Amino acid sequence: MAIDLRTVSITPLRQTFGHLARRMGADKPASRYIEATMDLQPVENYHYRPTWAPEYEIFDTGRTRIKMQDWYALKDPRQYYYGAWTLARGRMQEVAEGDFDLVDELGLAAAYPAVGKEAALKVFLPLRHVAWGSNLNKAYVSSYGYGIAISQAACYASMDQLGVAQYVTRLGMAFNDLDALVTAKTAWLEGAEWQELRHYVEDLMVEKDWFEVLVAQDFALEGLLYPLIYERFNEKLNAAYSPVFSMLTRFQREWFGETTKWLDSVLKVAAADNADNKAQLGEWIKHWRDRALTALQPVAVLAFGDEADAILAELVQNLNARAAKAGIPL
């Protein structure tokens, strides 16, 4: 019996979904990101208003003072939908796990000087509580944000912060110092140098405007905290001891560099949409930048001593430059 194998080309009748064709202007193929993002926000047929906030619809543009002609203009330049995000984070996790395994295999943590270890863990470990607070605040943005473009990216960033909290916790475990985790929690709850930062994070948990929470948490606070600790403090430890802590905090640095591109893009598009947005974003950034500076100053002194003020001043200039590049004059 003969079998004749042939290739048959089937031309699809449609290249994309109708709502995407209407938005893109033609029946053109769309990327997976566009298919998983555009116009998926429910906008009608709501059955009831939320009982905890009856002045709003369940999904309501009025929950923030920022106004957009098109909320889907706040696209993610990384084009993260769930599949792409999980693949990217899976690769980052493999690298991070390899770093932890290498440090353990070579006994680098055990050989780290005791004085350096004590100084480093005193700064790093309380930050797991900051990451947990960031997880909650980003989850709020995801829950109440309008338009899938912004809410899905905020959801991914929220879950990323759980990963950051876990990796910071593992620092204490990598150095076989579980007591340091208990000490760090006590410092977070009672230590004078941490209370302004704790106040900042917890205030955001009751802030109602979700876009303001995004600006305060992601741009103002983390825009200063991550360069201060995960870059500058690591450089100090590297010069004095060895690059062990840089290896064990690689995830945080890579995450910050990648997420900054998304956040700056969101702010740039929102500011360009209308003059009121630009003015409001500038007001928020100035307010929360100054509060973040006050909150981080005692932590910077803990990490850098007399050099703290100069380092913070430089980081504030860098943050201002980011805002200016996004079209938001301060």
C-alpha cells in the first residue's frame, strides 16, 4: 500500500480577533502580548457596585486622579504576558539558585569575615519586610488599576517582590544565622533606624489612589532603595571583603534594572497624555521622593556612615533625571 504525503497550506480567513482588528486598523496578525492584553478590561454588564466602596463601579477609572484617553496606551515595553513573564523569571531563578549553590559548595559564606557578615546582615535582612510590603502595595495597584496593560504588569511586579523577600530571607540561611532573621524582625518593629521606612511602607497600605501608590512605592522608594543597597552597599562590601553578597543579591539588581524600563515608560506615556497628568505626577514624585529620602537616611547611615548624605544626594539627582527623561519636570 502506497502512502502519498503532501503539504497543504491553509490560509486563515482571519488574522486576528475582531476587537484587535478594530484597534489596529486592519486584520493584521498580533503578538501574543497584544492578544493577552488589549481591551480585555470588563467595561459593562456589572451586576453590582462593591459594597465596600459603593461610589465606584467594580472597575472604575475614577479610582485615581490620573486620566487617560486610552488606558491601554500604558503598555509594557517588555511585552510580558503570563507565559513570557514566567519564562523570564524562571531563567533569573536558575541563575540565582546557581549562585546560592556555588556559595554553599565553595564554603564562601562560612569563610566570610564575621565583622563583614554582621554589618551586611544588619542592613540586608530587614529589607525582606520592605519587599513584603511592596508585594501588598503592588497587589493593590493590580487590583484597582484600570486596564489590563497596567494591572497585569503590576501583578507580575507584586509576585516578583515575594521572590525578593524570599531571597533576602535566604541570605540569613546561607550564612547559617537564623538568629539574624529574628534580630532583623525586631529591628524592623522596634529599631529607630527603620521606623521612618516602616512608616512609609505602611502608609501606602492605606493610600486610596492606586496610581499614587505606584509612584510612591515603585518610583520614589525603590528608585532610591535599590541603587543605595543592592548596588552601592554591595560595592562597599566587595571592596572590603569579597563579592559574596553581590552574588546572592543578583536577582534584585537584575529585577530593578528590568522593571525600571517598564515604570519609566508608564510614567512617560501618562505624562504625555495631558497637562494635568504631568502636573499631578510631578507633585506626587516630589512629595514621595522627599519622604523616601527621609525614610532611607537612617538606613544609609547604618550602611555607609559619614558617606550616607553624599551618596543619597547623588541618587536623588539620578532619580530626578529619570523623571525629567519621562517628561516630568520637578
